[in-house]
Amino acid sequence: MNFLESALILVPSLTGMELTVYEEDPEVLKEFERRYCFSTEIQKILTAGGLLEFFEKGKEKVVYDVVEPFQSHLILFKAAEKWILLGPYVEEGWNESAAQRLLIRLRASEADISSYKSYRCRFPVSQQNYSVKIALLIAEHIDECGIVRGVRRLYMDMECEKADLPFPECGEDIRMINRRYHVEEKFITAVSLGETEKARECMEEFREVCAGLRFLSDELKDQITGAAIMRTLVRMGARKAGLSPVVIDSLSQEYAQKMQRTTFAAGLKDLTEELVESVCREVQEKQKNHYSSGVRKAIDYMCIHLAKPITVKELAKEAGINQQHLVKVFCQETGMTFKQYLAKKRCEIAAELLLESRLSVQEISAYVGYEDSNYFSKVFKINKGVSPQNYRKEQWSLL
């Protein structure tokens, strides 16, 4: 892999600025226009024709920082017989009043500001000296002639005395934005109902409607941002389903950590789907039980504090209802007392540890909340029909 090939991967990932190489392929410039030109009439320099015209007149010894009428910047320079484009980028973040003044000067109206904002906020914020340094570094490493380059900023202003220029029609943008939010709502609803397949379908549709948005480009940095947005939507669906905030947060943080360590976009996609499946399973489990709100809150509290001593007073406070009423409805809905339910959950975790680890019975007993391992063995036998030691032997013999 040569320096330019490496730069094409590293520069977008590290800076957020796209790097485009033109080598006489007209499709490259057509794609550039499609992605970055908001108005072909106003932003001539961002069109395929405008770029070709610029290349014909541009000098090899200059790095150009071009500012088009909408005030996005594009770095252009020639090296090793190739024209290289860095950007577009903007020098400042979104400012509503500055945008309004600009649109007035360009003979637009308030109706256009939403589509303009959507367009402008796609671009990374950078400073000229930083962007130019990157361009000079790339040129220096790929140019065999050792050309010393100057830097020139060009302002591509409109000729305002001419007749009004057509402003881009934003109807399609508005339709896509509305569709995107509609898909988000469908996705949140699917997660809240535990409908894994529908949630997957919504994810695919979401990728389709967001294909032009920067946070869902093929760059890993943008994919990480997109994955964070999807985690937020998953949490919204989980909250709508009534899952415990602690359960939601533990799952979200688990997958956030895994995603941070991922080094390729496909891995992020897989992890996002795994998170959706995990949350949907939790929702499905909750739906099976059909517990009332108070009982569900008590169960969530018990599961979170499984290994600690828990009183009925604590549970009633957490559930927000009277102790006597909670005891009654808990038995009615679960068919168990608090003590029996807690023992059942503790034994389920202990059974997993007996199967999946070589920890001693004493260690597992202490971990699930029983300091007396003999008492734990009695409780385990009541719940599982065999002692912890025999359970492990029987399960291992089946493997």
C-alpha cells in the first residue's frame, strides 16, 4: 500500500474530511457533485463541470483553499499528475443567525434554512492551517519532483446583480427526513414489543433512508457515531417497554464498550444487531410474565440486589405500594413468596456457574448470597432436585 492509498483510509478516519483523487475518470467528479453540491447554480465549483474547468486553469505549484458561496471550503492541489480534493469542510459550527444572513444574501428564504442546515452540518469543522498542512504533507510524500507549493485562498462569490438564481428544491429532503423519523418510531415500537425481526427490518430501512447522511458513511469514525445513535433508539424502545433502567444501562454499556474496541464497520453492524436481539429477549421475558407494575419493580430490585439481604419493606418502597398489598399480589402473580422467588433466581445463576466454571461450591454459594454453603446446598436441591455437586457432574457428563 503506497502513501496515497494509506492517506485515503487514514485522513477521513482521523479528521472527518473526505479525500478524493481525480485521474481522468469523469464518474469520480459526478459522484463528488452528487454528494457535496447543494445547488448546481450557486456552487459551480462543486459541480463536475466546474471542477474540470478549474483543473484546466489551476497551477501545480499551488494548494488552493476554495470558499464557495455557501461558505464551505474545499482544498484542491495537483501532485503526481493527479488532482486531489480534501473536503468539503467548514471553519465554524452551525450558527442560526449567520446562516439566515447568508441565505438572505443568496436570495433564499426562511423556508430553506432547514434543508441548508441539514446540508451544512454534514461537514466537519476544521481550520485552514490544519487542512492545508494535511494537503502539503500528502503532496510532499506522493510528488517525486519535490515541488515547493504556495497556498492561495479563493472566494467563489456569486454575481449578485444578475437575475435571481434558482435555489435547490428541498421537498425531497423534507420527505426523506419525515421518512427517517417514521422509521425511527417504527424501530422504537418494534423493540418495545420485543419484535426482533421487525426491528431488524427497520434497521435495514433506516440504513437505506440515512444512506446520504455522514454518520452512516463507510468511514469507521462515522459508523461509530451511527452505532451510538442506534443504541439511543434501542434504549428508548426498552424504556417504552418498561424494562428496568439498570437492565437497560448494563446492556447499553456492555455493547458500547465492545463497539469502542471494534476496528471494522461490519463488526459494529453485528454488535448493534446483537444489542437489539438482547433487548428484545428481555422484553419478551417480561411479556411472558404479565406482571403488574409494582411486582415488576420488586422483581427488578431483587434481581439487581440478588446477593444481598432484602427486606419486604425495601421492596414495597421500591414498588411504591403498601407492604401487605405487595406480599399478596406478588404471591398471586408469581405463585411464590419473596423468599422462594429469590432462592429460585439465585439457584439459576449458581447453576450456570457450576456448568461454565470450575469454581468451588463454596465460592459460588458466597457469590449468590449464601455464606453457609451447606444451607445453599439444601436450597439448591429444593430448586433443582439434586445437590450442586451432582448437578455439575450430571451436566458435565452430557457435554
